[in-house]
Amino acid sequence: MGESMSEVIHGEIRVKTNRAIEVTDITSSIQDWVSQKGCQEGIILAFSVHTTAGMVINEAESGLMQDIESQLKEIVPPGAGYKHDRIDSNAHSHIMTSLVSPSETIPISSGSLSMGTWQRVLFVEGDGPRSRRVSMTFIGKTG
Amino acid sequence: MGESMSEVIHGEIRVKTNRAIEVTDITSSIQDWVSQKGCQEGIILAFSVHTTAGMVINEAESGLMQDIESQLKEIVPPGAGYKHDRIDSNAHSHIMTSLVSPSETIPISSGSLSMGTWQRVLFVEGDGPRSRRVSMTFIGKTG
Amino acid sequence: MGESMSEVIHGEIRVKTNRAIEVTDITSSIQDWVSQKGCQEGIILAFSVHTTAGMVINEAESGLMQDIESQLKEIVPPGAGYKHDRIDSNAHSHIMTSLVSPSETIPISSGSLSMGTWQRVLFVEGDGPRSRRVSMTFIGKTG
């Protein structure tokens, strides 16, 4: 029933974004890292190390990805008189990232991300284009 | 001070929803699973394997549960011209789920969910009624 | 590559808030706990045990912290006819907390919170001022 365990593995993956606000599917990069490290049973913490880019889990349908971008702009309109904009003009990027959160924790089973059929890990760029890093931490059993 | 540990346990619970958008208390199902598997000290990752249903943690007061449903509809209005609606007419369900996130990670102490007095795990159906699955992963020590 | 592991450590930190809706930087309290417990490699689950106060991770710039407070009030306006307000007049605090979530999971590497340069753990008080508790669970290897 249980699996004996012994490992913590740290690493990172890189994400190149192309637009100011952009939802990108990074599932295969995460799965590649999991496979490469030999992660078998446990959980993975994928953690964006940025204050203006986070992550959600949803379907990677191109229309929906644009809808998520648009709706985030509705919920946190750019340039709406934010105090932080006096310093850096990207308050909306920070607030969006606060709402979606910088990380997702995902079950790993038999060496694979254990998600639903349509679930994908979507990186949410809030202030691109930029080169981004997602730190990876696996807790569990390798094989 | 620390507890020696050795286990990863995977499983799932099922949730039957009754309305299109519905907040349901699933705390006792999660606690039952934790007890049944003998989880003692660690964390549980409860992860909805769906792109149109997620989870939050809050009070299970019936008025508040309706308020959460209504406010999610305010924040992500159904049918607001989303591109994904050309395919499936449930873009709002996907975007709501992106915002609330599909999972919660909860401390387990002495075999119980270790939350505050009023905290309950609330399943957020965004496109019901449906039969849903929540994957469960325990990391820690069994007894 | 991997680290052998054996520990689950539970504890808590306390947070004193001063205003009704207030974003506070609690990073150093969390780091102090991590150091005190000798956590080396793994993850920490910081979990607010309250239904009206949660957490986000972002930059601790004072203007931005006020922007997050203001924007949460835009997204979930206080007193907007909520059913829960008949009981307790703080429905907005509960709904805000549902959106930001009560917890953050953070990688621990070489005994430190492993976040980006500008990332800080921000406690989001939604119904203060109050004395609050954040439960801490470490999973990983101590040294």
C-alpha cells in the first residue's frame, strides 16, 4: 500500500515568454525533468521564482488560454492608478501573480505527473517577454 | 522533535455535485480517507483532476457557500464573449477553476487534518452536475 | 543527486495584525522557524488556520502591498449584499481568503527558503486587527 521513501531532489526548468501577458503550456518540460531525475512516487512542487509570473493548471486549448489572459486583465486592469506604478508600471503583473499564486503542487505516480485528461500546467507570464525560471522540488521515492 | 518517515500513499475520493456552480463540503470524505490509510504525521495533497472544478478552504456556512458561488460568477461572468465558448460554452468554469486552483495541501497531525476551528475543505464545482474525482496523496509517517 | 530524508516537523508562528485588511511581510518569521528547527532540504507548508486571513507570495514594496489590499476590495467589495453578512458582516473577508488561499508551499534548500530575489511571503489579513496563527509543516531532511 505505502511506498518507502527517501529523496528530496531540487532543480529548475526554464521558460521563454513572448508577450506581456501570456499563458504557456509547460507540462512537457516538467514531465521531462521528472523523468530525467527518476522521480517515481510522490509530489512535485513547481515554483515560479518571480513576482510577476505564476502558474495555473487548466486545459491548453488556445482560445481558453487567451480567455485566461483577457480575464486576468479584466480582474486586475493594467494602469488603474496603482501606487506601485510610480516605481515600476507593472503593479497589475504583481497583483495577477498574487492571485494565481507562484506555484502548483502535483502528484507523481509511476514516474508521471498524475493529472486529469485535460489538465496541463500553464505558466502565466504577467510582465513579459522574459526568460523565466521555475524551481522544481520532488519529495518521494525514486526508482 | 522530528518524526521518522517512510510513506507515499496515493488514492482518491469521489464527489457527486448537483448544480452548475456549487460549493460542497468534502472535509469528512478527506478525513475518512486519511483515517482509513493510517496517515499519522505529514501532509495531504487533495487534487481535483478536472479543469472545471477546484477547491478552496473556508467556513461551511450555507450563506457563505452561496456567496462564494455568486462572487465567482461576478468575477468570471458566464457567457462574457469568451473564445472557448465557441467550442464548449463553459469558459467561465475553466477560468474560475484556474483562479481557485485545483488543489489544497493540508497538514496531517496525530492522524487528523490539522486546520483551524472553522476551516473546511470546500469543493468548487464549476460545470455540474457531475461525478468528480479528487486524487489524494499522503507524504509522511503512518502508524 | 538526491538527499536521504526522514523528518516531518510541525510548529507554528504568530502574526499580529493592525488593520481590517492588511498585507504584512512574514518571511523572516518563517525563515527563523526553519532555522530553529534545523530544516535543511525539502518543503515547508505555511498554513493560516483562519477563514478570514490567507497568504500570497510577492514583493514587499509598501505601495504594492497597499495596491493588493485595494484590489482585493475591488474584486470582493465589502458589504455587497452577501448572505453571510446577516450573521457576521465579514463575508468579503471569507471570500478574499478563499481566493488567495490559506497556504503557501515553499522549497527549502541549504536551510533557507528558496525563493526569487524579490519574493516574500505576505500574510493577507482580511478581518483584523487580530492575533493570528500560521501552522508550519516541514517535510524533508534536517541537518
